[in-house]
Amino acid sequence: MRNQLANELNRRSSNWRFVPPELKASDAELTVYVENFNGRYDSHTQIDGYTVWSSNGKTMAGRNFSTTTPQQGDGYEAMVDSLSAGLQQVAAEILP
């Protein structure tokens, strides 16, 4: 999930490069908190959370996100595909 979200954010931004914390080379930081990442009983998946931007240890801004995506079919693979589509929508909410 972490790498897929970073890749989606990188596709959307030409000004920033999003990498996992251990590869960080800048004082600017985007922290993504995921509070809900699961399938639901109604054939949808749900991803909820929020972001916090900071630079030099100072919090600058943040935004909430909430995405529901339909699940095409039954089973684990269909749920994973739906959550993957949801991560694309989350990236669009973080970087419109």
C-alpha cells in the first residue's frame, strides 16, 4: 500500500517526489495516516484517513480523505483490486 500510494502521488506531481521515510532526502514531509482500509459487506471497499504536511519540523497543512470504491466480484482478489483503485482516488484527493 505504501509504495503504491507513493507511486500514484509521484504520477500526479512534477514538483514533489514522494518516497518512503527511510529514503527521505528533504526536510519537507507528507505523512499519511490511514484509519480505515478494508472491504465492506455491501461489495465496496473503504479507505479513510488524513494527511499532514510539515517542513523543518513545523506542521503546515493537512487534509482528510475518504474513498469508497465498488468491488467487482467476490473474493480476496476482487477486494484487492478495488482497494488499489481506491488508492488511486486517495492520491487524487491528496493532490487534486
